[in-house]
Amino acid sequence: MNYTAFLILILIVAVALILIVMVQNPKGGGLSSSFGGGAQALGGVQNTNNFLDRTTWTLAIAMFALILLANFAIPRDGEKDFKLDKTLDGVESTAPKTTNTTNDTLK
């Protein structure tokens, strides 16, 4: 899988996570309570809250895993040509040359 596919999946999971969190309300007065008729037919508000909690945790774990996996898919061009030991060849210092005069004055 390439990096662009990981980014698209991360964005989809992020939007889904935002929507699921927006639906929740710990006091029971959020958007989930406005669907009370359908939710009670499915087993009541408590089951709806359990579903939303589990979905939130699942999406959060999925996003964490996708972000970690996307790190391995980052294109790294020229990785084989990268050598630190030869980066300073031919570079001259521009710092002024100083002489050690402090030792002469202390004698």
C-alpha cells in the first residue's frame, strides 16, 4: 500500500471518529437521544451507548495503527545514496583564526 492510500484511510477514519464523538453525550441528551424510537427498538439507549463507546475505541485504535503503518510507507527517494561521513568533504571553515593569548599573559 502506498502513502496516499494510507492518508485517505486516515482521513476517512478521522471523519468517522469525529461524527461518532459528536453523536455521543454523557448526559443522554445528545443526538443519540433524538433517535430514541429506533434505538429502543434495538434494545434501548444503554445498548446504543455501548455501541458508540466501542465504535469510538475501535476507530481510535484503527487511526493509531494507520498512522504508525503510514510511517513505513513514506517514500524515501535516494535513501541508498545517503552517507553522513562524506557530507563535509571540501567544506572550508569561515570562522576567524584565533591565537591562544590567555596562556601567554598568565606567565
